Amino acid sequence: MEIKILTLQTGKLEKMKEFYTQYLGFPLCGESSKNFQIQVGTSILEFTNENVVGEPYYHFAFNIPPNQFQEAKEWLKGKTTLLLEDGEDEADFSFWPAHACYFEDPAGNIVELIARYYVNPNSESTFAVNNILNISEIGLIVKDSPSVGEQFKEINIFDSDNDPITTSSLNFMQENKNGVFIILASIGRRWLFSEKKSEIFPMKITLDKQYCVGIDEEHEFFIKIIME
């Protein structure tokens, strides 16, 4: 499973475009009066201001080469402020294993750079924005995680540990062991490196397997087949 296009809402379209293209340096690959798209490795991240209600925010992550975590962290510190958790500006996920650091963009999204060891390829070039590999994670917040988990099984997307889907946990959903996940969760969980809690906001995740999944404007989960 790969995330080809991730479409998220924002009421701060111009500020977000400036931040991602001018401050962080992502290539702009499409825009209109209602949206813009940036190239994130093999993925596309799209922000839209169409039908925005309130101030939506999301958690998503980008995969980076595992040998470049410290270099990527210093690159990021030169462009924005790193978020802290218990006074630390990085996370050591020994169970994956992986290291990660976090920042917040102008819309309040909690964004993560993650280096997954033994999964992602190394890079020998100096770290820059074009070393980012792809979109690694997106938090998908739903009303009923177990029910949505059953719908994911129908398109061969399962919990990474084959554990039962619960409303109390973060459920890392994937198709294969390639470091790309949909994090299925319920309302009210605090995101790491933030005081914000998970909430339901519209989004669209276009996958590489002819499916589009997400949350509609009524905050209901959907799966659609993409017709070629």
C-alpha cells in the first residue's frame, strides 16, 4: 500500500502554500484558487479550502532515509521549531525500530519526519527536501474504529500486528511491511508531541490499489473504487 495523494482541508491556504513551498522547499505540482499540491517523494500532499468548517488539523508523517535522521532533524530545525515531548525533541520508537521528530505547520497540523530502520533505503546525498521518500502515515479519526477496521479487511488492509481493532488504541493499518500506515483511531486521543487531541475532519486518501478512502463532510467513513 502506498499513499498516492493525501487531500486535507485548511482555512489558511495561502499561509500553508508559503510555508511548505518557500520555507520547507517542497516542489509545487499543482494549484488553483481552492487548492495546491506539493510533491512529497513518491506521494502528493494536497490542501484544499473547499467547504472548510472550523479549523481542521491532522497528524501525518513523512518517511526519510534511516541513515539521515540527525541530518534531517538539523535541516528541519533551521526552518521551523521542533515540538517537544517531556523536554525531548525526538522520539525513539525501539519497537519499530525508528526515530522521529515533529513540527506544527500554520494550520496546526502535527507533522512528523520518521526514519524507519530496516524498512526504508539509505541515502548518500546531503539531506534536502527531495530526500523525503513518501507520505508514511495519516491519522484517520472515525466514530467506530472496529467497524471501520472490518471494512479495511475487505480491501486487504489489516492491523500491522494482527491485533483486534479497538477504540482505545492507535491501530496501524497497512497492506505490506513498507513503512506506510493509515493510523485508525477514535476521538479524544492526544497526539504525541502535542496537546491536541484527535478529532474527525474531512479528508481523502488515494491509494495505489484503485481505492480512495477517507472521511466525508458528514464525518462518515467511506471507501470508493477508483475507475481507471
